[in-house]
Amino acid sequence: MTFILAIDQGTTSTRAILFDVNMQAVCSAQQEFPQIYPQAGWVEHDPEEIWSSTLNVCQKVLADHGISTDDLAGIGITNQRETTLIWDKTTGKAIHNAIVWQDRRTASICDTLRDAGHEEMVRAQTGLLLDPYFSGTKVKWILDQVPGSRERAATGDLVFGTVDSFLIWRLTGGKSHVTDATNAARTLIYDIHAGAWSDDICALLDIPHVMLPEVKDSAADFGVTDPAIFGGAVPILGVAGDQQAATVGQACFEPGMLKSTYGTGCFALLNTGDAPVLSQNRMLTTIAYQLDGKPTYALEGSIFIAGAAVQWLRDGLGIIQNASETGDLATKADPGQDVLLVPAFTGLGAPYWKPDCQGAVFGLTRNSGPAEFARAALQSVAYQTRDLWEAMRADWDGDAQVSLRVDGGMSASDWAMQSLSDLLGADVDRPVILETTALGAAWLAGMKAGVYPDQAGFAKTWALERQFTPDMAEEKREAAYARWKRAVASVIDV
């Protein structure tokens, strides 16, 4: 049989999933790795932890399923986006910890650039806003802070990449310094219209062009693995940032199709076809995927805290032992209480883009307890999704689907998905395969290898597991959402 190995390098863990010739997951392995918080608002990863966890899970699935590299048609990679690394071109060693997408340390750089009037130029070229979320200001910060690094970057001794680039560099033994269009589109330095790194923005941030990776299609020849790593050479044929990979895995190939992924954060993408739509509601314009040199664009809304709110219940408050307990606990909440959580633990993302505000809890009573907190955490994700839903539909003048395709860990919770449907006033479609991020990366590689079907054929394989339909009166839904908006406004105003 022919297999595709999908690497899903995420924010809190790395996974490897082996897909067979029928695009069915047959074996998987996962390894968590530490999060590093040097100070408030800063989030880092040890690059060697990213690399070692990737090696470990890949080697484990190959061993567990008893196959060799001869059985692999290719590798697909999907990754946490915007997380930034700079490494030595000779040794492959990073000069600083990876700065994670959640990190807010460059907020002052963004403020300075915005005050100087640069945001409209940046937005026009990249589709993004000036926010510490994106890679560009992280690159500038590292080059500013690590002595001698800017000079070494200018001579080509140092190279920049997002996590996909770093992994490909390591997997190929330093032979390939590449990325794909979806990851490049999240760096704040890539012109999504011209399909090239922006001279203007690189000059603005003092980033040498020579340190940037080559940008390829999402299905392309990214290089072959060093035979010493897995025991044989395997071509890397598919790459996409995690949210774009999920869009592909959900087969959202037609304009107007909308998906939302619930992992550490929540990310909704609306396919807008071959025409980029400049948002009037502070959504992002990005590349959903790029095939045969042709980008397909999307509107994206980014929520920083989704599953991370459940992790907070577990690790911060200690009121649950496992994330899967949250839905059952929420059902036990007192219906007479209305505890509301605004989880601005790392600021607020779309459509507010307020990096400095902090979270808050409203409506506490003497009887508020774990069940009420669990319900508030899950509902906070639904409220934030409603914010994105409203903004996207205001921006998009084409025909949009009336349902939302969901995936990611939290989508497995029936309670959370019913709450989402109720607060959106729309159907929520959960597919049979929830591992859509890894599936998207696998399909890109398998399609390039010629072992998986084309877009139309792949779209036909999408199957509905359950549809959640609204079961809340409109008056109650709108009153609840109005209360949410007031709570967010109060957090922003503090």
C-alpha cells in the first residue's frame, strides 16, 4: 500500500498521522512540548523541542505501523502559523527561541509603525493589520535584540522561517529553504497580490531579502528528506499553515464556503475565490491555498483564545482534569446564573485587535462555581465566533453558505457545538473526519504525488457526521449577544 505521512506541528504539541491510499488515518502519534513564558505577554518555544518532537512522532508512527520509507509516497506538513525562527545557515541552530504567534512583545513596534502612518500600505500589500500576531515585527525584534544578528542576516549567514520552513530545512539536511504561499501570507512581509516578498515592508522593518525563504505553491516539490533521518529519502510535497490546511481538509473549495477550527485559538476562513476582498470590518485578507501558481483568497477572523480557555480551567483554576469533562460540567450550570467570560488572556484578536487588554469575568454570584465557569468558557468561544460571523458577512457580497463547517478538538463537544449553533442562529456542520488539518496537508501531498484525487474528487469524500441546528429563541440570542458586546467594550475601555 502507499501511504502519506502528515506532520501537524501545533502550538502545544506535535502530531504525525499516517494516511493510507484511501485517505484514512491508520496510525498516529502525539507529543506535547513545553510552553515558555519569559514574562507577561511573551510566549516562546524551544526550537529543539519542536524538532525533537517532530522526529519522535514521525519515527513512532512508521515503527508502530511497521512500514519503511519505501511505503511513503510523500510527506505533508501543516504548522502553527506566524511563529518565528531565525537560525544559522551553517549549523541549523536557532539564535533565539521561537517567538510564538500568541506573543505580544512587539506591540510597541506596531504602535510606532501605525502612528507613523504605515498601516494602510502594509494592509494594502499583505491583507493584514499591524499587530504583534504576525511574523514581521518578531523578525525585527530578534534582529534588534540579538547582537550582531542583523549584520549576519545581511551577509546570508542567518535565515528566517516559520515553523514549516524550519522543519523542511532540518528534514532536508539544510538543502531546502522554502515555504508555501499560505505561510508566507501570514508573515506581514509578503505581497499577496504580487506573489512576492515586499520590498517596501522589508525596508520598513530592516529585514534583508537574502534571509527569506523561496515561496512555493501549497502542493509542490519542497525537497526530499535526508536518508539518515527516516532510513530513506522521502519527498515533501504538501505544505500549508494549519488554518489553511483545515480549509483544504474541509473541502472549502468554492467561494462562499466557511469553516472554523477550534484549537488553542479559533480561526474562521471564508473562501472568496480568485479575488482578494479588503475587509471593512477588520478581518484579514489572506491566501486560502495556492495551486498551479494561482492563489485562492479568503477572509479570515482570528480568535486567540478558544481551547486555551478550557486549558485555563484545567491548568489555571484546576476545576477539571481533562478537557473532555467541560461539556458535561457545563450542562450542570445553574440556568439562573449568567456568568460571562471575556478570555482576553493575550489581548483580543479579530475584529477588535486590542493586544493590550486583559480578560474579565462578569455576573459572578456567591453560588458561581466550576459548572458556571465551564459553561462561560465554552460560550465565550461561541460569542467570539459570532463576532467573526457578523464581520465576514458584512464584508462578503457573494453567496455565502448558510452553515458553518467546524473542526478541531473543541468541535468534538456536542454541548459546545450546540451552543455555537444557538448563538449564531445558523446550522453547524461537523464532519466525520475531525482531523481536517492533517487531512488537508495529506491531501496536498497525496494529490501532488498522484495517489489522491483532484479537488473535485476530494470534495466528494467530505461527509457529515452531525448537523447542529439552532434551538434558541431569536430574542434570547440577540439579548445574550448584546450583553457580550457590552462586556467586550468594558474590557477594551479599561
